[in-house]
Amino acid sequence: MDKIDSYRQAIEQILTEHAELTSSKDSGVKAQLIFDRERHHYQLSYVGWQGDKRAFGPVMHFDIEDGKIWVQYNGTEDAVAERLVEMGVPPTDIVLGFHSAFKRQFTRYAVG
């Protein structure tokens, strides 16, 4: 298995596990997994209704660009970058895309 395939599998595993943890048949809000394997975009979103209020929005979003995993958005308390490292992804192949390049230089992860 090549590096991109292993990164894709790690991302999909994280998103799927989180979707399963947050899904409830009693809730009007559903977890939606969106995997664009051709263009390397991966997202978990919530869609539905909580009473009379609309619930819609991304929970997590990852991209794979230039051989690196970009954590574009993490709306959870989970340390997904650390989870990726535990799954075998080197910190130098993880970019915290939700931080500016200036801030990224102070993390243990890649700048870009």
C-alpha cells in the first residue's frame, strides 16, 4: 500500500469512528461522511433538525495535498493530529491548515 492510500485509510477511520460515536437514531441530526477519494477531500458534517432549529455544518475536514495530510478544520475536542501520529503518520506529513503559516512554525507539525 502506498503512502497516500494509508493516509486516506487513516483519515476515513478517524471520521467514521467519530460519526459512529455521535450518531443517534433518536436524534434528528445525522452524521454525514463525505469522501472524495479522487480529489482527496474528506469531511464529516452534521445535517438535520434539533426541534425547530436547523443543524448543519462541518465537524472535521481533511485534505491530502502534496503527500501531506492537511487538517483543514476540527470542530471537536479530539486531538486528531496526535491520533494520526499514533496511526503511523509522521508529524512532518501533517499540516494544521486551520492555523496561519506563521503559527504553524511553532507546532511540531509541518508548515505546509
